[in-house]
Amino acid sequence: MPGKMKTAASVICIVVFIGMGIAWMGPESAFAQEGVRVGLNYPKTGPYSVQGLAQLRAAEMAVLEINEAGGIMGRPVELVIRDSESRPEVATRNVAEMIDSHGCQMIFGGSSSAVAIAGGNAAKSRGKIYFGTLTYSNETTGEEAHKYMFRECYNAWMGARVLSYYLREKYLANRRYFYITADYTWGRTTEESIRKFSNTSNERRHKSALTPFPGATAEDFKKALAEAEAEKPDVLVLVLFGNDMATALRLATEMGLKSRVEAVVVPNLTLGMAESCGPQVMEGVIGALPWSWNVPYEFGYEKGKRFVEKFAARHNAYPSTSAASAYTILYQYKDAVERAGSFDSRAVIASLEGHRFSLLKDEQMWRDFDHQCIQTVYAVRCKPASEVMKDRFRQDYFEIVNQMTGQEAARNRFNWEHLRRKAGKPVELEW
């Protein structure tokens, strides 16, 4: 065991048992003995820790509900938790340990695409399913896709489609963009996608600066923002996430750069990111997301409303996109196992492929050829600070300004196969 413990930050070994609303009953309890373990590989520490906490809270809520209703095929769910630190090498080690030492049948988690891809590959090598929560890189269900990886959230391509449509309508031709981008798979593919759909592919006119990930410092962001300021752009695009985005946007505000551009765009927004900045800094910022707590209320999704209200009652806060993704994944795994009548990964995968469902929003679908979850996506603009402050939790940040169906937003099969061939990958997902 000492060789596996590493550090408290890198590997957090917690097994949470929640069974039918009652306490652990010891080895004499057949129900306790036959529990099914699932692993949450999430960022407890690091730049995406706020999104990680939301995943954990929603996962614990889903497990409690599932166990109160009889578990999965009569077996209680046990949640095995690890801290990925948003580092691929830590994620790989975590997944191996959760499956090899704790017998986890399924792993889920994310907030970094590099982590999700690494964790998914470790799960694949052991014949287990990996569900990505917040993993927006196109590569997760593109070049790096395989049979054992499923992505619940949208991808960079889908977010860029809905966001760029709004940007083209609102900010017309001849606007100059400047991109500040996290230097890893999510950042690069997100910038590429935004450039494509906003007609800003000319890098001499629409310049960019890369920032390290993980480990970027305030000085890294100051340097990138200074480069942006020198170019005098009309639109500043921060392809950053979590605490990194919050740091960069606060600095841009302090420098006066935010007030000197027509728009600040954050391609992938979450409630936690908005809160990290605060309502004054976030005012007017434009972004995209696959779900927000206000979506069920604006469009009348009753299950989504119940989720929001139950989460809010437990935590005195609204659930974020990250929370909704973790919650949805656990219910989708339960339903797939029960449709398959088995915990066998291949049987569960067959049950998921092509399956349509509605839970917290309108209909979603696990696409069979790439395992991307196809769903409605939204462009949002952050509300004035005065409106945010009127909310009971001061969390009413997002005004929905555009939406697009999943079929319209997603890369089609023809383009997906072209991408796979270009990368030297087969057009049928590999086991």
C-alpha cells in the first residue's frame, strides 16, 4: 500500500458507501457484500477544482437516489473517489488503481480533456467503460475515440457552432479577434473550431498567444494579455477554463482591456467559473454551454427542475454543467446496465449505442459511431451585475441568446470519418 498512496493530493482513496439510505451493516449483509463500485476520477485540486467539487456533489446525490430506489439490478452503488489534479499521468494511475485494486465496473470524470483521454485509455486496456464529464476537446470522441469512451457533454466543435453563429450575427465583418489559449488538446481544438466557424482562420490578422497547462501563473496571463493589448483587437477570446479563465479575465478587467474591446468570449462557460470572477467582471461576457440550471425553467423540463431544486436544498447553490453531467452519467450507466441485464462492458456499450433519453433537458442521444452525446447546445451572455445580485444565491449569470440542435451543431459522420482517416485511425471504433 505505501507505494500506491503517493501523496494526499495526488491520490485520494475514499470509498463512499451509500446503501438504501442505511449505514454499513458488516459482512453479514448480502446487500453490502454485493455492491457495485464505480470510480469518480475528478479534479479535487488544481485549476479545475471548482468544477470537480460540483461533480462530486452531484455524483453523491445520484448515488444516494439510486440506492434508495434499489441500486443497480438490486446491488448498491459504491463510489470510489480519486483526485486527478487535472494531470494525465495521475489520472492514468488513478484509473488503473480503481479498477485493479477496487474492482470498479465503470469510471467517470473529467474537466480536462487530456485527463479524460488518458483515463479512458487506461480503462480501455482493462475492458471498462469511461464516461467523460467535462471534456470539450474534439479529440476525445474524434481522433482518440474508442469503444470504451463515452462523452456526455458537448465538444469544442458543437460549442463553436452555436457560439460563432451568434458572434457572426452580433459582431459583423472586419472585426479583429485575439485568442489566448491553454496549450493542450482542449485549448488547441477549441481555438481551431472557433476560428473555423467565426471566419477568423487568418492567423496574421487574428493573432493568438498560448499559455501553459497545467501550471500557468498570473505572469503567464499578464504576458499574453499584453500581447493582446498591443494588437488592439475588437474581440478577445479566452480559450481558458476554470481558475485559469477567472485569473485571466480579472487581469484583463484590471488592465482596462475588457472595457476597450467590443466583446470578451469564453468558449466554454460554467457557473463555477462565473462565480470565481464575480458579477461585475463577468458582465457582458459571451460563451457557450450544454446545460445551465435555468434551462429547465426556461423550456419547461420538469426532471431538470427537480434536480436543480434538490441540489439547491442540499448545497445552498445551483448545480453547474459539471454537476449535471456527473448526475446524468450515473443514471445513464444504471439504465444501460439494466437494459443489458448485465454489468459486462460489451453488453452495456451495446445498450448505450444509439440510445435516446431525456433527463435534465430535452432529448439526448449516445451516437453509435463515435459515442458523442448529441444534444441541444446554448450560447449565453452574462447578465448585468445588478440582475445577478437579485438572485437568492447570486448565481443567475446566464442569459440564453442562441440555441442549436445537437444534429445541427455536431460534426456529421462523413466529416468524422474524414478526420479519422486523416489521423490514420480506423472509421470503426476499436475495442
